[in-house]
Amino acid sequence: MLRIIFIILYPLLMLLVSIGLWLVYFTRIKGRKNIPPKGVPVLVCANHTGYSDPVFVTLAFPFWRRLCYMAKATLFKGKVKKKLLETVDAFPVEQRTGDVSALRHAIEKVQEGTPVLVFPEGARRLRGIDNLDALPGIGMIAAKADCLILPVYITPYLTPFRRKTVIIGEPYKPERLPGERPGAAYRRIANETLEKIRELGREIGEGW
């Protein structure tokens, strides 16, 4: 019942949240035109500096577009939290364990046409993303799902009345190089994606 109510009220809820965040954080979304049409398999990859990041990425999409979220398993502890997260289409992943079940679920959702949001860094990074390697799991998802990757940059600060910016880059289709082993391909794709996110940050002088 909770899920049915959420689905019905989702567009209105997103509109109200969007207005609220704009009033407090002057939220600016750049690059909406880069979002692939509904039904196109896409993996959404963003930098991760705060718990609010999934909210800002979701608001960058049209109100009627639902996203699916990969979230660390510890957030699902407790019946109430677990139910709420499942209601908003989040699913758990055991961090840094090569969680095959979570990866398979992400691949299935992407292939169904539902955008899946993941964070290449694997955890929140409060000091930026330079000199970090991305976790290869996102490369595996993109390769197995044969999908586009949509890089997204989110400004790291969350200060009231200071502009919060979300930049959506151009989607791209990763390819395997001739003779490249799967593991090497996954790592390369993941790091390429992280670099594209860095480049989006540099566009607005973040210097990450």
C-alpha cells in the first residue's frame, strides 16, 4: 500500500521537493538535454559527497522519470528504514565485496530501461575525487547491460543560500578494446567515467 501511494504521489512530491531545495539552495541544473529518452538503458554515475546527492540527481530528471538507487547495505538496517528505501527503489550493496547479487540487480534494472544511480567512488568523499580509482563494478554493469553511461557532477557543499549545482554530461557508450580482459575493461571504464565527472567539475571551476 505504501508503495502504491508513493507511485501515485511521486510527481507531486518531486515538484514540492524541487521548489523547497531551490528556495534554500538556489539549485541549478545544467545539461538536462543530455538525459537519454525514457526506455533507453542508462547507468547514471555521479560523484558522492553527501547523503543528499541522490535527491539532487533525481530532481535533475523529469518528475515522471523514476530512478533506481544502489545504496550501502548498512542503510537498510531496521524494518522501517528498509521499507522506506525499498519504496523509493533503492537496493542494498555490500561495499567493496564484489556483491554479485547487487550487480546483477543493477544490470537487470538498466536493461529494463530504468536509470540506475551509482557512485563510482563507492562511498562519500568529502575532499574531492582526484587521485582516486573508481570501483570496477560500474564498468561491469555498463558492459554487461550494454548501456550508456551518464556522468553527473554535484557541487560538494550543502550550505543554505549558497547555490547548489548539478551538471549532467553527455552520455557515452563504453567499448571493449581488442584483446582486453574483462577485469581490465571494467576498471578502465570505471576510471574513464570518474574522469568525465571530474571534467564536469572543472567546467565550473571546482578544480577537482
